[in-house]
Amino acid sequence: MKKSILSALLAVTLATGLLAGCGSKGNDTVNSSSKDTEAPTEKSSGSGATAKARTLDEIKKDGTIKIGVFSDKNPFGYVDKNGEIQGYDVYFAKRIAKDLLGSEDDVEFVYLDAASRVEYLKSAKVDITMANFTVTDERKEQVDFALPYMKVALGVVSPEDSLITDVDQLNGKTLIVVKGTTAETYFSENYPDIKLLKFDEYQEAYDALLDGRGDAFSTDNTEVLAWALQNKGFKVGIESIGNIDTIAAAVQKGNTELLDWINEEIKSLADEQFFHKDFEETLEPVYGDSIAPDEIVVEGGIVEE
Amino acid sequence: MQDSGILVLFQGTNFLRLWEGLWVSLRIAVISMGLSLVLGILMGMIMTSKNKIVRFLCRVYLEIVRIMPQLVLLFLVYFGAAKHLGINLSGDVAAIIVFTFWGTAEMGDLVRSALISIPTHQYESGYGLGLTKLQVNLYIIIPQTVRRLLPSLINLLTRMIKTTSLVVLIGVIEVVKVGKQIIDASRYTTPGAALWVYGAIFIMYFLICYPFSRISAVLEKKIKD
């Protein structure tokens, strides 16, 4: 093993050295959403930081906050045709950067996949995860959630000609889910008879549904409603199943300072009805009037039943 | 519908972003390949060692690399290093480390087989001329092995380019991920974009890998002569 360790070490040293040299060109396509943040982006990579999350002071000192968002979950977090990150989550993330650091460009967006959201927090690769993160008891053991800013239940979308309107219809059939989502947990725990077809990414899941590789697809109802609106021949047969879940920003476990700051921020934003504004800007163009804002938006962290 | 699908490629900076994504893939592959080449030659020489223990350890290393999926290695280096060693690597660095770790083993094995394919009299003639072991390797053996290696080396490089599509799972935005972003951003306006975007990515990979495999074919022919 000695030689292999030696060569691995050598590889590490060389690779790091090389990357330090050529990294500045590359990282701007990788992490930063807006061109103004190119320089600060570099500071954080490979600087030997530990897995302990940064405190509020450290973030302020650095001048850039790292927020994990989806980059392929339209309309919550997606990259528009000009390469700019947009969406409901992103709108809030930019506001956090503005209120914490002074400018909404002081945020480095890290693009995540659903399944690795917890890992990113645990390994301190992001300060906050705001990737449409549904609050669950299991996740609460791993990360600390702030007050919610959105609420959802699960929805099931299926082709109109064989519409699924009741969960029992799914017995023995194939349901498509995305790995690491609440839908995966909910159906595997409560309906073991339903065959689950799992994908890593939303795009793949939708493609599978379009190709007929599954009988229905389930994820948050906001998501399936929006999708069904745009895809003729598909309809949301079950609009709300499972518990009403909330969606919140999350920080690494024990990072109370940052958590408290976010909570205060959410409370103070209630006065200006910030999330209703967010809804108008990002969600309304997609949903139209198929959902009332109050069905989704949570102001001041207070969920009305 | 199909007409608008292809237009998605040319909206805004979409097309440019795809190329940038491809550059990310290519950069990771080429840097890793460069490192693997250097380390692999060393590794190959170590692998031909007469010491049984050294050979066994090399074997273990090679088997570990072959058995472990690259994805597991990527997660280990990217998340594992941050959590357990306190080393916070960027996605690119983690990818290069893993691909180099993999490439060095594969390369080492290729070098090893190339080395043992060199007839013994080549060594012996070298020693007979009074060259040292290092000189024999440097002037006689390595130049010959490199020639024999080139085809399989390029094969490894194209494999590496294609395997870079895994790095998206450690947050590196390479060409396939950019493609997914483009498909997703336009999914409400042009649901048919997927075919065109993936088609474009297919052509891009082809454009990059084909020259390499041509070179490999030409070299193979040349060496036979």
C-alpha cells in the first residue's frame, strides 16, 4: 500500500498545484452565478477550511456567502438562457446576501443535486442550503432548519388517458420518483406495493414519464402542477397526499448564530410581504392562477393550517 | 414543436455555455491524463519490481481502483476529505485527484505490460555498453515503451473524457449538467428541447473524442511499420 499511498499523495500535491494555477479561469463557469463574483469565488476553494461550518462573522469577513440551490428545478432554482441563476429560492437567497453582506451579488451559488444536499452542509461546502429543502424529522437529525418560507404536499401526475386519482390505483404499477426527495420516502414507507422507479435528477424523471417508462410521477405538488400545466396530455390526479410539508433553508447542525440570523430575517421580511413578492416574480409566470399564492407562500415562518 | 427545440440551443448564451461545459470536462480529463502519464510510468516501473511485496502492493492498488466505482471514489474525496480530514477540495480538484488515482493505476498496468514486452537483450545490451540502470531505462527502454503505449494511452484518455460526466454529482458543472440546465430552463416553453440538447452534446463528445481515436489509429499503424 505504501507505493499507492505515495503516488496518491503525489497526485494530490501535483493536482492541487496545477489547479491553483489554472483554477481561476475555470471556476467562474462552475460556481458563480454573476460575473461580478468571480474573484471572491476563488477565495473559498481549496483553502484548507475544515468541515466545521463558517460562523456568521466568518461569512461577513469573507464577504461572500455560499448558498446551495438547484440549477435544474424550474421555477425554484434554474439557470436561464443567459446563464443566470433564477427562481423562487434564488430570489430569497439574493435577498439574504443583500441584507447580510450589502449586495445581492455577494452570494456564491453552489449548484446541488437533490440527493447530496445534506452532504454539502455536513462537509461545510455551503453555508446555507436553499434547494427547495423539505423539512422532515430525519433531516432534522442531520441539519438545522430555519423557519419555513414555503409549504407543499405531494402531488401525483399521470397521463390523462390513464389518470391516477387514487393511491390504490398505483398498486402493482410503476411510480417514478427522484432520489432523496420526500416522495421517495413517503411511498416506500407507506405503500410498499408500489414499484418505484428512481432517478437522480428531475429532468430524467420527467423524460421517463414522457417516454412511458412509468405510470405516474410523484414529487411536491407545486412541481407537478406546474409541469402538468405545460405538458398537454398529463394531469395532476392527486393534488395533495401525505402531510403538508414545509420548505426551509437549512444550515449545518449547531450553526445557531447563522440560523438565528436567518430566522430574524424571515420574521422581519413578513412586514413587506416579501415572499408574496417573490411568488409574483418567479412563480406566477409559471403557475398563472392555477394556485393561489397563499397555498404555497409562508410569511414570517408561520404556517396557517 | 421540433423546430423550436433546436432553437433552444441558440437562445441567449446557451450554446456558448455548452462549450464551456465541454471545456470543463476536457480540462479535467487532460490534466488527469497528464498526471497519470507521468505517475503511471513510475508506477509501471515499480510494478515490474522483483520484490514480491512491492508487486503485491501494486496489485492491491490496481485491484482497488478497478473494483471501486469512480463515483464512490469521487464522493470519498469530495465529501469524505472535507468531513474527516478537514480538507475542503473544490469539485474540480477532487475530480482530478480521483481521475489521476484511477489513471495512474491503469496507466501503470499498461506501462508494466509494455515494459515486459521489451526483450531482455535490450536491457543486456544497454548494460553491456556500460550504462547505468537509470540510463538504460531513460534512453533505451522508455522511448520504446512510449511508442508501444500511445494507442492504449489515447484509448484511456477518451474513456476519461466520457467518464467526466460523473463529476456533476460532486457539483462540477460540466457539459451534461449544462445540457440539463438548458432543458430544464426551457421545459415550460419548449418541452421538446431534450432531444436537441442531448443530440448536440453527443456531437460535441464525438468531435472531441474522434480526433483522439484517429490519432490512435494512425499511431498504431505507424508503429507496426
